[in-house]
Amino acid sequence: MDVQRKKGILEVCVLAVLKKGPSYGYLIIRELERCVDISESTLYPILKRLEQSGSLETYRLEYNGRMRKYYRLTQGGQRKIDAFLDEWDELRTMYEFVAEQNMRMAEADETSAGEDRETGEEG
């Protein structure tokens, strides 16, 4: 998958996890593992970008004597999820178009190759 497209989709996946409620890095990774293999070195830059863009906000709470950083979805983050879902229909239509054209060309190539074998012509 194209790196830029994957980055954008990963961002929306992170926001979707936070839609359920505030969370922290380790739990976000665990949730995302259901759909993609992601490491801390990939997640934390995404979280930083999302915070800088206003899609999420952070706060800290003490947990077992340590401060843990939590991430929470903002209205801007929800708008980003909504925009992603709105784009899905258009993207799906484009993917279906490409798949259909690819299949047609593969069938045409197959038909042409079969005709060449029958006539003994090289194509």
C-alpha cells in the first residue's frame, strides 16, 4: 500500500480506537492489532501529528506510581473520522472501476492469446 495512503488510514484507525474512549499507547496498539501490525515507533509519531492537528488531546494520570499519558478524541478528530467515511463511497467506486478494467483487459489478453494459438500466429 502507498505509504502516504497508509499513514492517513492509520491516523483514522487510531481515532476510531479513541472513539470508544480515552486510552494510552499500549492499549491503542493492542486494539489496532486487530486490523494492522503497528509498533510503538509507528504509533507515537501518528499520535503526535494528531495532537498537533487538533484531532486528539492528551492528559496525564498517575498509574502505579507513574504518570501515564492518555489520548482523547476531539471534535476535530471526529470530523476527520466522518470525512474518511464520507470518502469511502468514492474510493470504493474508483477501486471497483480499476478492478473491472483490469479484469476486462485480462480477459481480452486471454482471448487474444487463445486466438493466436488457434491460428498459429504470434501476438
